[in-house]
Amino acid sequence: MQFRDTDYYWASLDRMRQAQTLSKERNAYALSMYCSGLAVECLLRAFRWKEDQSFEGRHDLKSLLRASKILRVNDEHMRRRGKNEEEILRPSREFRAAMNEIVILWHNNLRFASEARLKAHLTGLNMIQGIKGDPLKKKASDLIDAAKLIVNKGMVLWESPKKS
């Protein structure tokens, strides 16, 4: 099956919506975390595909972020809108912080993780100490929130006209 940039883009929106549904309605936190990261991966692939249509099969979000050039696209979009450098840097920092959260919490292998295995993994990384209530729910929420920020920004950039 061949995918185009638009296929990746629309898949990112689908995966984001599915991640939210899985978390809220099904309490399927491992799968919702997987879908959240996949939503971001699809979005980055969509932007990368515009630049380079060769298939890149790794799931390395840091590399995809660089290859997608989405941060450059964002900066150019903000400059076209007449924003000053601080107004450009602030959202860029928020974007990078969200990406860091995603890179820490997400891995393509989450698709294989049971809830118990995910909890053990997060415990081993000292990521759930001090969390009151359900730590998987909290970490799934953190990842979903970070992914929503990325996907929502991607939607704005995808749909914005490319005027010079």
C-alpha cells in the first residue's frame, strides 16, 4: 500500500481522536498512549513526505522531527503573520517541550504492551513515583496532551496557505 502526505496527515487526526476515545471511554491506557505517539509520527511523516517521498521505516521521532522541518514551517508561518521573534520562539519552545514529553513516554513497541507491562516499564523508569490515583491514566493523559499540542499545531500549519 502506498501512502501520500495527505494519507499520513489524515491518519494523524484519526489516531489522535482514537487515542482520546481509548483513554476516556475504554481505560485502555497502553493502547491510547501508542495511538497518541502514532498520531505524532503520522503528522511528522506527512510534513517529511512533502520534502522527501522516500519511505523511512524507522519510528525515531527525533529524526522525523528534524526531517519533517515542521519547526521551520512554523517559524515561517508565524513570520508571515507578522509575529516578532519572542512570539515565534514561545510556541516553538512549547512545541519542543511537548515533543520531549512524547519522546520520553512513547515507543513503537507500546503496541505490544499490556497495561501491566506498561506500568512495570514506567515504574522502572521512575516515572510514576508520587502520582496519586492511577499512574497509567496520568501518563496517558500527559502523552495525549502533548500529542494534541503537536497535532493541533500541525493542523494549523497544514491548512494555512503558503503565501510569501
